[in-house]
Amino acid sequence: MTGKEHFLAIADRKSEHCGFWHGVPHDDSAAKLYAYFGVKDDFELGLKLGSICRFVSPEANNMWKTPDQPMGPGTPPMFDIYGGKEQKTLSQAGVFADYEDGDVDKVNNYHWRDPADCDFTKTIEEIDKTRATGQAVLSGTWGTFFRTTCCFFGMENCFMKMHSDSEVVDAVTKHVVDFYLAANEKLYKQATGKIEALFFGNDFGTQLDLFISPEHFERFIMPYFAQLTDQAHEHGLKVVLHSCGSIYRVIPRLIEAGVDILHPLQALAKNMDAENLSERYKGKIAFMGGVDTQRLLPFGGPEDVKKEVRRLKKLFGPNYIVSPSHETLLPNVPLENVAAMVEAAME
């Protein structure tokens, strides 16, 4: 069975055994990981460790041609969130911080990026390279429309405007989502039959609960979220959602919206433990992640890691992809623990 076949079996909840994905190492971790496992890059690392899938990120593969206005360090090149300034906090005021419902026309007349300027040449090269190995291809724009919208106002400010100026929040969200929809449509058409799943991220939770109430989640997130998932399904793709934090209260809605695989299962966030998730949702959705990156991987020993991976496999069953509870392996994770995670995953 190829990695692609295994991934699709898990997504369809018809697998006979678990899979594995190593995630995306942090830049400060990469060189040590490559040296330890005897590879030269992340592509080779995934193959060496037995990852059944690979995330081919358009944003990491020269998706944007040449912006015609300056971007601040750390800001997505598709959106000039801070007017060319550097992002320092999520609370920082974005360019729409003072906008109210009466300013919707000003939002519509803002200099929004043109998806026609997205170039997927390098992305498709990496997709073809991945397909040649038999791995499943996860791609599509990262699509962080919730975070991007919040940053345009400043996060707490955006939450307040959901109460006081809902029309302007909708206007900004629509432009952001329309960009991602158009960019993805362009990629899907250029890579027809070459992508197994849309993999996109929106962190909806804190360590304890959702950022916003379930009612506001339904009002300000789900209509736009459904557009992205529906589009992927219309192109025959599975949907893998990355959402950190405690999101247990909206998992049923995510399942209804067509999410096939939930990632990264932040193990220590409230009610996101494997026992709770498996009891409530096993058989309704597949899981990817769950190997704790807050305490276990950085501070446990190899035997602790192996024991936990075995426990997770038993709880989640065969329709599960063993992976870190955040896709980025940070430098504080001992390399021996990474090896232990892989060894137990492959048992």
C-alpha cells in the first residue's frame, strides 16, 4: 500500500492500521534533525521516517510573484494587515482597527490583492515530486481567514466589533475568504488529480475554550468555513483542518461541514485528550496529531514517548495518523524522542 492509498483509507475511515506524519520542523530544529537522521532536507526526512503524506504549501513555494506595496516582517504577503509595519502582537491594531459599519464601502475599496498574481509553478513542481514517491499530497493555501480578519482589526478589537460592528467584520472576512477561494480554484485547476486533500489552518481555540462563543462561531466563521470545505469537496479532495486549542465544543459542526481529518489534537487543551475525542467522535472523523508537544516530547524520555504513542493508537484505532500535537517540532524536543515517536508509530 502506498502512502497515498493509506492516507485515503484513513480519511475514509476504512484503514486497518495507523499512519504517520512527522509534521513540519521549525527552522531552528531542521539542521539537527537532518543530521541525526542522515538526510539533507524535509522532503527526504519525511521519506526516511515513513510519513504517508506531505504538505506542499503554496505559501512556502513562491506563491506570490511581486507585491506592489511593502509588507512588514512576519505578515502574510497576500495581505498588508499593518500598513507595512511589523507585527508585534496579535492585539496590535491593523489597518481596519477604527472602521465601523458605516465604513463598509471603504473596506470594499481597499487595495485588496489580486489572486491572479498567485504563481503555483513551484508548488506544482513539488507536488509532482511528492507524487513520484507514492505519498499523499496535502496542499491548498493555508487559508487562515479567521486569524487574518482578526489581525486586520487587532484580535480583541475584532471580537468586540462582532458585537458592535458586525457588517464591517463580515466585509473584511468576505474579502479575505474570496482571495483564498480564488487562489485555491486556480491551484486546483492547474493540479487536477494531483492533490489528495486541502490542508488549511484556523486556530479557533485557546488552552481552555474557543476564542469566541459557539453562537459567534456559527455567525462569523461557519458560513465562510463551509465555502472553503465545499470547494475542496467539489474538486474531489478530502479536507484536513488544523486548529489548535480547545475546540471540542464545535467539533460536531466541523464534522457537519465536511472535515475529514482533524489536526493537531492539542493534547493538554481542555477536553482535547484522546479519551474524550475517541469516545465522542471515533468513527465520525479521522484524527492526526495528539503526541503532546507541550510536555511529553520536550521533557519526557523515549520510553515515555513510546508508551504514549501506543496508548493513542489503541484509543483512536486504525483511522489515525500519529503526529505531534503541533506540526512544528521545536528545538527543545530531543532527537531521541522523535525517533521514539516514529518507532512506536511503525509498530
